[in-house]
Amino acid sequence: MFETKFDAVKNRVYVKLEGMMTIEEAKEYDMAVRKEVDKAKEGYTFCIDMAKAQPAPADVNDYLSGLRDYMATKKTKGSSMIVSSALTKLQLSRLVKDLGGAYGVAQSYEEADRYLDSL
């Protein structure tokens, strides 16, 4: 399961993931996130909540590489991950590095927003 939203005031894309993403869901996720990124101005920030997500299978990670490239075209100012497990943190560290800009790891939305607002 996933949820996406865009905050125009903060120029921030929010994504919340839960469970393990299948390749079918990855295709829907790809389109949904692209729609939110299209609303953002260059230099946007990105917050992804992975606290209740499980690490994605390799085929899903491979499929989503195009989305990471797409997101990077708008020159992300910074990203923050909300995580609960060390494995997920490790896996997503690669994603936020690929997006460019500054990145941080948080345990709550408040902490993530504070970090991103400071950029």
C-alpha cells in the first residue's frame, strides 16, 4: 500500500509506504509519484515514510530506477526518510543519494519536516 501527496506551500512531495511492494503495485506507485513530482517546482524536497514498509524485492527496485532518475531531473534540494528498521534504512539510503541534494533519516514526520525545512 502507498499514499502520495504534494504540499505546494513547502514544495514537498510526501510518500507513505506500507508492507511489501509488488511489481504491479510498483507500476501504480511510479505513475502516482510522477504526478506529484510534476506539481513540484525545481528544488523541491521529498519525504518518504518507510516505517511500516518491508524491503522491496530486487525486481521492484530495478523497476523503480527510472522513477528515481525522473525525480532527480527537478533537482531535489533534499530528502528525508522515516524508517524503523536498519535494513530498510540501508536500502533507501541508496535511493535518496540517487535523487541528489541533501538527505537525512528521521523517526517521525515532525523530525523529517524540521530537517527539510532547514535546507
